[in-house]
Amino acid sequence: MTVLLGDPVLEELRQILGPEHVLTGKADRLNRARVPAPFPVHRWAERMPDLVVLPASTEEVAEVLRLANSLRIPVVPRDGGTGLTDGAVPLRGGIVVDVKRINQIKEIDLDNRTCTVGTGINALKLNEVIARHGLIYPDDPASYPCSLVGGRIGTSGWSLIGSRYGHTRDLVLSFDHVLPTGRVIHVGDGIGRKITKSSSGYQLKHLFMGHQGTLGIATEATLKLFPKPEAELSPFWAFEDYDSAYRAVGALARAGVATFAGAVLFDEWKVDYLRRDDEAYIPQPSSVKALVCAAMYGYEDEVRAGGRRLLRIARSLGARYLGDEISEGDWAARHDRYATPLHGRTRSGQVVPMSWHCEDASINYTNLPAVRLAWHEIADRLRRESDVFDDWGMFAYTNGATGADYLTEIDIGIWEQRLDDAAWEAWVRAKRDLAAVTLAHGGSISACHGSCREGEVDLVPVELGGGYDVMLDIKRAIDPNNIMNPGKYLLDQAYAEKS
């Protein structure tokens, strides 16, 4: 239900935040109504917030939530707005809390190797500062230049170099979290801001990571820092068939090289897409059917030695090394593809504007080939039904140094301007089918972005089983009036049960 805000609410928010930090203009609201993922533009008006607020502190966020809770006004937190699963998209109107003004670096502790920041800062800006001390915060998503720490907490984000350093859940030591009632709590691996291990009580940190804004708003975080890598190596190999590349990426991940930071496997559909449509990519001969890139970070002498081992492994499995220039260029461009101008092809080959949907899942290494074929069959069905869709191929990132499971993603171009209810329903049905394939192969619906979009969200209760009932109980207990991001993760069920 969209809430129409009257003047008394606006006046109270202006007193809390200052008039210039309460935005009601259409452009201000429109710019915060969507994320980069495909959007039902034919029903855009259904997802507009009533207003946007720009708090500058934990205390201001708490006051906004207290007011919203007392009046039962929906609240949606927004950080960088780079999420791909609609966490920051308002479904019921209300207030969008944009945290970008909470972006201070409050402390850099060189002895304990931590820093404490406002969650409105992003890793790129933070790393520009701490690099002067020879340190790095290695949370490295594709959206690195524009995603914010708070959004990384809200989605429990994935890092491209997570095999070496861990992902967001591992790198955030603790954070302040404003509950829907306005109460501020501090959660972390330990009881304090900088302690990495505690056995006192429940481990609440993970409860408030990946909740997609349904349990409150993170406002200040203490992060782990690491020595800035002296060297990077990112060899890039071509293969003449997918199976060889698949065997190689598994062998690289299982090799036990300490500096191994990650590896990515591109399948034949992805290579075709890159060959035809990615201007940053250097075209490969048509005999190339799959690509593998590995990344190593560390001191120069250990990276050099580890690199020699990985090069030997890849060569023994049929890889053709693409050379230093292509390797370094491709790895350096890993963030650029997030902002690549988006276009796709109709079945006749016509170039048209398309936005990018990526369906991600966590899949065991042994199930990757079967999931790949099943997912492409679903994408092929979409292509046969309509020119609205294009198959942009798949890739898979290793999760940990063991290579046990992979972030597996299929990218589908969607021609938003041609969406109507029928095309939207076809896409939602396909998402549900993609998620079903994941579960049938023992995977998790999302390893990275979350799973609260239409279609996939229908299967979250199936994946969690009895855990979903606990999730409903937690939502009802922490957010008794359902003000935080209502409509997400099917959590309205918590309140239906109550009545």
C-alpha cells in the first residue's frame, strides 16, 4: 500500500534532518526507484517512493525509523543502488533512506589493522586513503567503484578476490545497526568492535547481513584491513571446448596455491557474446569456445612462484595462454563490464538497447556442467518466445580456495522498452525455472545478489525449509509493524499468520 505523506510528517522529517535533506521532487524519487537490473518500466509508477531522506548519522537514521514506525510508514534503505535483486526498490512507496552522507572514515587503526567507517563510503574511496598506509580493504565486487559498504552488508556481497581474502561477511568485523523501532544495536564477530572471535551468546552479525533491508539499516562498520598486495598476476587462457576449461578451472582452484585469489570460467555462449558485443574485449578466433582467468595477490616472490605452478597446470589441460597484455587488460577491466553500455540482439541480429539481468546461484563444482545446459535451455526457450530476450552466456567464479562451490551466473539481456505484462510474466516464469534447476542440483538460489526478485523468491521457502518459518518469526519479532522494505522475501506472511 502506498502511503501518502502529509505535511506534518514532512515537517517532522525536516526538523530531524534539515529541509535540504528531505527530497520530494519527482526526479529525486525516480532516481532512487530502481536498480540496474531489468525493471517493469510499463509499471514504473507502482514502485515510486513518496520521498527521500539523506541522514548524516546513526542518530538521524534512528529518529527517522522511530517516526516511520510510529506512523506505520514503509522504509527502504538505499546505499549505492547497485543491487541486482530489487532490495533497494520500493514496493509500497514510503520513505527511501539514502545513506550516502554517512560516508566518514572515523578511525584507521594501524596496529590492529582495522578501520571504522560510515556505511555510505565505498571500497574504492576507502582504499585510496588507506593505500597511503600500505593497506587494502579487499572487498572487490564488479560494482567496486560505486557500491557502498552498507549495501555490501545488506546483500552479504561477493568479492571477486574472495578466495584469497573472504567475502563481505568475512571482512566486516562489526557494525552498528538501527532496528525498525529506532533502537541501535552493535553486532560483530566478537563483543567489541575489533574482536574477531567470541562465543558469548548468539552470533547475530550474520542475521543482519544479507537481509535486503528487511531488518533495519547498518550505519557504521569496522572492517578488516590487509597488507596492500605487492604484486598481482591474472593469467588468461583460451580453450577449444568447455569441458577442458571446466577441468582446468577446477584443477587451478584445488592446487592449494596460497596466493590464489579466484578464478573465473566463461562458457561458449559468453565467449560469443564477448566476441560480438563487448567493445573492451579483444576478439578471439572462432576455435576458442571457453576462457579461464585466474588471479593471484601477494608478495612478488610468492606470486611469481605460484603463477608458474598455475601456468603449468593450465597448459597440461590444453590451455593456450593469451599473453601478458590481454591477461592484464582483462583483469583490470573486470569492474568496467558492470557499466558497459548495454545492448543485445534480436533473433535476426538487429542491435537494440537491452538491460542486463544476471541470475546467480551457488553450485557445487561437480554440478556445473549439468546446470549450464539446463539454464541455457531455459534461456533458449525465452529466445524462441520473444525478441525481448537475448542470451549473454554464463560464467562461474570460484568461492573458496578448495573450489568446492562456484558463484554461477547466466546473463540475459532484456529489451525493457518492449516489456509488457506477457513478456514480464515469461521472464518471471523463467527465473522461477532457473532457481528450480539450482535446487534440483543441490545448490543455493543466490551466492551473491540475494533472491528477493519475482520468480526466484517463490522458491526461497523451499530452499530454507523449516528455516523459513524461523525467518518469519524473526521478521515479526524485530519489525512488529512491517515497516522495513515490506513485500520483500514474501515476509508479509509473517503478519498474515499473526492476524
